[in-house]
Amino acid sequence: MRIEKDLVAAAAAPLVLGILAEGETYGYAILGRVAELSDGRMTWSDGMLYPLLHRLERLGYVEASWLSAPTGRRRKVYAITADGRAELAERRTQWQVVSAALDRVLDAVTPTLPPAEARA
């Protein structure tokens, strides 16, 4: 299944903030967590993630710091801020409203839609 670009874009910030609310982590771990949470149906590139992380950092929702990995290499890690937690709570409320409305309309029209194989 292919997920539309604008749907991915709308979900990207709350997804990343939610992942960071689980704990401080680095970019490639975020990419892995997105894939894990979506059962492999969403795969993001670093070209999509890092501009988002930088924007969230500029907005004050995320803090970045450098840590030394066990290999001795430096790794940039990201953590959610108090403002980021507040933004995540707001986004959650927004998604709940949108999701409930979408569920209601889809539940109302689903019986009239032809099976997926007939639409293909």
C-alpha cells in the first residue's frame, strides 16, 4: 500500500514528537521506529526526517545534543521539550477530532462502496 504524501506530511510532526516522548533518541532510530509502528508500511528517508527535526528544533519542540556512541563516533540525539509535549498534546486532540469525523463518514458510506478488488 502506498500512503499519500500529504497524509504522511500531516502525520510527520506528531509521530516524531510521540516517538521522542518515549525517550531521547537519534535520527536513524526514529526512522526505524516509524517503520516499526507502521508494520513496515511507512518508510521515511533521512531527507524527509532531518528537515522536520530541524524545524521542530527551531520551533522549540525538540532539543538536540551530541553524545559519543560506544564506537567513539559522535551522534546527534534529539529530545522533546516541555513545549514539544504541549504541542504533542494539542496535535493529539486535533487528530482525535479528525479521526472521529473520518470514522463516522467512512462507517456511513462503507456499505455502499464496492469491494476493493472491484475498484482496482
